[in-house]
Amino acid sequence: MATVQAVCLSEKKGTRKHEVPEIELRLGEGVVGDAHGDDPVRRVSLLAKESADKLRPLIPELKPGDFAENILTEGLVLYELPIGTRLKIGETELEVTQIGKECHQGCAIKQKTGDCVMPREGIFAEVITPGRIKPGDEIAIIKKYTAAVITVSDRCASGEREDKAGPLVQEILTEAGFDIVYTALVPDDTDKIKAELICCASEDTALIITTGGTGFAPRDVTPEATIAVCERLTPGIPEAMRAASLKITDRAMLSRAAAGIRSHSLIINLPGSPKAARENFEAIAPGLHHALEMLRGAPADCAKQISST
């Protein structure tokens, strides 16, 4: 299990970081109170204790922050993580943006020992989900799952209207760390919707999102098609979406969106409105990765380390 050993910051550039009880991470800012958050590629710095210990025989008095790291970790080989890897640390989520860095004319450690591990083995990350980090917090690699997006609309399928919801959902899923492996545009036809859902599930896609066809119109049949192909329903997901939407509009009560499981795929209906699709997805996004971890056989404890794909 990987954990946080220490958290550090420095109020001025050019000075060593010092250990603090906890740090706060903010979007577009990095570590609150740290002087290095203005670089969008290197807002948050991380170094493994295993890397720092390589120089401990030469500098026994090494302290957390001496390598200018914000987060000192243990139990994870940071420099082997691909750029784009997402890490869940405590209540936060980070995305790796850079491995190593150019040494600034030889830091104090390099001048003393002739070497420094930070340029080779330190990593940098951007804040995806803000929050606080403290020593003892567990670190998990968030697995990158595959996703398919199916737009259901007679008018879009016929070319009468541009599909705006489908591309928006693809963008949202990509931002959430999913790999889009399949997209489709089908009319409001139960058999065609079922065929697409079955095809996607058979291709071992982790998440299948539909958009459109969830209302009261006679040809709104996406929920029926979804229920027909699912082996197990997951009513809590559409319930959460409707509860969140009701805070915005009373028309949310008219949504008939469904969700369920087929094989190892999770199928979720989103509305056809781009605005509503985004609002609904944001309501369920925090729990999706954990849901897929359980569905696809990963440990139920989402704080455990998970292999990255």
C-alpha cells in the first residue's frame, strides 16, 4: 500500500520546503501557500521516500522537503508512472504532467553530494480534484477505463439535426479519465439501441453512456432498450441524477433514465440535452471509478493501489 509520508511547502522560491501538518490543493493553483504553483505543468511536486533514501548515506540529516517536494510518498515507484496517470491521494485527485526536471545550476544537495535524485525521479502533477492531503493518506493509481458513447435521436441519425450531446459527453468522459473506444448514432428504435448496447458490452467496454430518448415522447425508448439488455439494474445511479437535477428544474421528475449492468459493463442513460447531460454526469462522476473497480473485479477498497493501464 502506498502512503503519504510527509507534506511540505515553501513560501518563497529558491528556499527549501518545510514540513507541515497538511496541505490544501486547489484547482489552477496547486498547493495553497506554496510559491511554485504558478507553473501549470509543475504545480505539485512529488518524490518517493525510496528515492530520497538513495542519498541518505551521504546526508543522514535529510528532512522532508529538502528536495523541494510537496509530497513525500512511500510504496510507489513514481518515476515509472506514465504522464497522464491519475493518482487519488486522500480526498484529492492529481494527474501526472512531468517526470523529472532540469536541475537549476546544481542545488545545495547536488553541490554537497555530486548528485540529486529529484531531476531524475521526482514527478509533477496538476490538481484534478481539490482537497487536503496529510501524512498517512493512502495513494491509489486510478485505472483508466474504456467508454462508449451512443447518441439516440431520430433527427440526428437522419442528419436533420447536428448531434451536440454525443461529442459533449465524449469530452466530459475524456476529462474524467476515460478512453473513448467507440461512438455511435442511432435512431429511436428499440432493436437498434439494444444491438448497440449488446455490441459494446461484448467488446468489454467498461462504461457505456447513452444520451437521448429518456423522456415521455412516444419514441423515447432508450430506458426500455437498456433495461431489456441489462442483467442487473442499478437504480441508485438514475436516482442520484434525478435528485441532483431536481435542484435545478422540476422537469427532472420527467426523466425515465435507467442504468444497469451487462456482463462487466455499466450502462447509464443521460438526457439528450447537452446541458442536462453534463449536470447528470457531474452528479454521478465521483462514484463511477469505484463502481467500475467493484464491477470489474478490483478490490472493493478504492484506496488500494490499482494497476494502471
